[in-house]
Amino acid sequence: MKEQMTSMDADEADSFKRKTERLRSKLPYLGVLVLAILGVAYTSITGSPLYGYWEFLALAVGAACIFIGWRQTEDKRARKQIVVTQALHWAAFLVAMNIILWPSVNTFLNGPATGLALMLLLALGTFVAGVHVSADIAILGVALALTVPAIAWLKKSALLLALIGLVVGGLAVLFRPQSKNDDLT
């Protein structure tokens, strides 16, 4: 009986370890998603884009693509092709991002629109790179793309969401269970 319990404990420990490792492997993707959302939020609040921020994110995702692609292959020629392909890919997206930030182009976009456009370019670049390198990167690109309309909707609906939150909070206070101490006052 004791051996069976020890075996079950070991299986549970292995399962927990696998889940922890899987979560740890997904943290960089979550980090990029959070940083991109913070970049759009900052741009929306201040009305001015963060010029170096988006380039940093694009370079970080590009470096991650090269690293992941490098690990997936052992052929020297294939590794060189991954480096060259990803470098050209991300250079093209950096040029497109910088074109959006040019003063002559940026006058057509307000701050929030600039942030959303840059995030959409980052999402597109991430998805296309993921198609060639890793499904996880492609999924990150899709998640980044889905946050663009979500952020736009949240910005439009912020007042409505705040009012709903106030109503729910008021109802929670009004209908909360009363303790015996409340009856004495």
C-alpha cells in the first residue's frame, strides 16, 4: 500500500513538474503580449508614440524567432538561412514601423491610432515569422492581432464598463449578508 502511495506521489510530482516547465516555456510569449499591450496603453494615454519601444519589441521577437529556429535545426546551412530570413523579415517590419512614425505620415494618425497601427504591424510580423519558425510564435501573432480590436473596443466602452462596475458594486453592498453585529447598530 505504501509503495502505491509513493508511486502516486511521484506521478503527481512529475505531472506538476511538466506543467511548471510548460508554463515557464510560455512566459516569454506572455511577456511580449503584456509589453505590447502596455505600449498601446501608454501611447493611448499620452497621445505620443514610444519611438524606441516598438523597435525593441520587434527586435526581441526577431531574436526569439532566430533562437527557436536555431534550436530546431542542426544543419549549418539551414541555420544560416533562418538567420538571414528572419533578419530580412524583421528589418522590413522595422522599416514599416518607422515609416508610420515619420512626422509626414504620423500627422494622419492620432496617438491611439499610431499605437494600434504599430501593434498591428508587430502582430503581422510575429504571425508571419511564426509560420516559418514555430506555431507558438504564430499563435502569439494571432493573440497580438486580436488585442488590437479588443483595445479599441475597451477604449470606446470604458465609460459603459465603469458604470456597470459601479452598479454591480452598489448592488453587492446593498444585498450583502448582514452579520449580527450590524443588527445592533
